[in-house]
Amino acid sequence: MAFKTCKRYMRIYRLFLAQYLKILMQSKVNFFIGFSAFFLNQLSGIVFLYLLFRNIPSLNGWSIDELMFIYGFSQIPRGIDHILTDYIWILSGNVVVRGNFDKYLLRPLNPLFHLIAERFQPDGFGELAVGVGVCLIYGARLDLVWKPLDILWVILLVLGGTVIYTAIKLFFASLAFWIKRSQSILFVVYQLSNFAKYPMSIYGKAMSTLITVVIPFAFTAFIPASFLMDRSSLGYAVGGTLIAATVSFTIAYWVWLKGISNYES
């Protein structure tokens, strides 16, 4: 039964995706502009980081190559989340206050699935391309050797990081069911992800606890990247990332369901 349901939703998602791609291909210029904008934006961040630290031997024991690898890895789960679930942002805007959420309750689909599947954001490929490219370049500079088992860890870490991004976005977007608009709150919280691109040791206890335990962005960037550079243990990095992803999404989905029950139409 669960397999049939999953298969049905995958078929529906492919229909949504095919429809959106058809529309997208009719406006290739917009796609190219969007992709280029995000690519250049992320590339400028890489250039800024390189220029900032090129004359500094290390940052609290972390070399510039290691910092660049962490920054690159951070863009991979963020890019995937952007591509697949970025439409959650609209929930934090005017959807609730205008009563536009009704349409997600009228079809025989899971409302969250419907919301996510409605829009595909190819702009995120710009982030993803920069992230993969930087990891490959600086992984080679660091002489990282990728064994078959390492590929499994990379996949789990990327998936876990992606789920954490989605969960945090869903949690704060769902607050709109009570306060009507939560976009500004979501934007501020989302900016905390930038702190996860640097070693936790450079922060005070309060900040490191905030982005590791409370809003676990550290498990989307620094912690998994440090493990891939043999600077962290398997249990802490992979186990911690998967636990953080499971707990954060469970909490976010519970808040989402509570929000729907509170929706006034």
C-alpha cells in the first residue's frame, strides 16, 4: 500500500515537473538569467573568501583550502533544497492572509507535497554547480582520496543537509498560519546558514550551540565537510546529520500540521 502511494505521488510529481519544464523551455532567456545570477552570486562569495584569507596562513588551525572546501560543500545541499522545495517560501508571504492556501486543501493530495511540487526552481543549479566545482577543485588540492564507502557518506550527508534546510524553511514558513506573514522571520533565520560555512571553533559557545543544536545549520556545511577532510568522526558527522535531519523535519512537519488545523481560510 505504501509502495503504491509512493509510486502514485512520484507519477504526479513527474507530471507537475513536465508541465513546469514545458513552460520553462518557452522562456529559456529567463532560465539562463536566473541560473547565471545565482551562479555569479555564489561565485562572488567564493572569490571574496579567497581574497579575504589568501594572506592568512590559517583560521584557528584551518587552512584556506579547507575553508574553501567547507564553503563549497555548503552550497550542495542548499542548492538541491533550492531546486526542489523553494516554493515553501511563498507560504511565508501572502498565501495565508489572502486565503490562497485553500487550493492545497481541495485536491486529494498531501498539501505539503502539492505545495512543493507546484514549482521547480532551476536557479538553484547555479548554487549546485559552484558547490560541486569548488569541492572537486579544493578536494584535489587537499589530496582527498574518495573510496567507494566515502561516496555513500557523501550521499547521506548531502541528503541529510538538504532535509535540514527544508525542515527549517518549513518550520518558520508554517508560522504564517498564526501570524499571517512570517517571511521576514524566515529570511533572518535563513541568514544563519552563512555562519555554518566556517569552523565552529571561531564562535562563542552561544553561537555554536545555536547553529548546531537549536537551528542545526552546522550539519549542512561545517560538520559534514570536516568529516570528509578527516577532521571529525563518522558517528558525529554522519550520525549527527541524520539525527538532526530526522528530528528537525519531524518537528517542522508537526508544526505544519498544527498550522493547517489552525488555518481560517
